[in-house]
Amino acid sequence: MNVLSILRIIVILMLSCLCAQLVVAQSVPEISGVWRLQIDKKIDGKIAGNYGCTHVNLDQNGTALTAKYSKCPSSNEAKGSRFNGQIYQSKRGILIHLIQHVPFTKYYGSWSGSLIEPGLIKGLMVDLEGNQFEFSLTQ
């Protein structure tokens, strides 16, 4: 088992434990709007760079979320991605979880992040193709 496989298992276990203690948030800050996306494929707590699509439009309806990429190069197939998710709240803070799907493909990704402070979300993304990275969204 390589290091990436072990890290993936640890992340999944940590998220599972956290989700077991979560409830759908009753009162959450408004996060609708355009957010700047940065990613880093090296999972080390430092986020630098981007992924072609440099912004995400988040649309919040209560605790339900939808999103899509914006400002993508025309050649980037991810530009058609659609995200659906939920905002959760625990004693430790607010978790944002989104499932990404590219229409007409079998691509799915899971994005889980914490609202660190107003205007800053940081988290991890894993997908069914074995990709994983850290991300930050800033307003």
C-alpha cells in the first residue's frame, strides 16, 4: 500500500467520523456568490496554484448548495461540472460538502471543506479516478 492510498483512507475515515457528529445546520452564514478557487495536489496544508477553472459560483438555498465552475478555459472539460451539496454544523464549526458531476460522463468527485472564517473555505477533494487535492475558496 503506497502513501497516497494510506492518506486517502485516513481522510475518508476522518470525514466519516466528523459526519457522524454533524447535523444539518439551522443557521448558517450566507455563502452564495463567486469564490476564487486554488488547489494543490500535494496534501501538506499549503495551497498554491489553480486548476484551469479559477472560480466557483456557489448558490445557497438554506443549507442546500449548488455550484458550477466559472472562468474556465474553453478546452477544459470540467467547465460543465455541476455540484450539489449541503452545509452541516457541529460543535467544531461548519462543514461544506459538495458532490461534483460532469454531465454525460462517469466522473464524480467529493469536495469537503470547513468554513475557516467568513470568506474562506479550506478542504480536500477526492474523486473516483484517484485524484486528490487540497483546495481553498476565497471571496
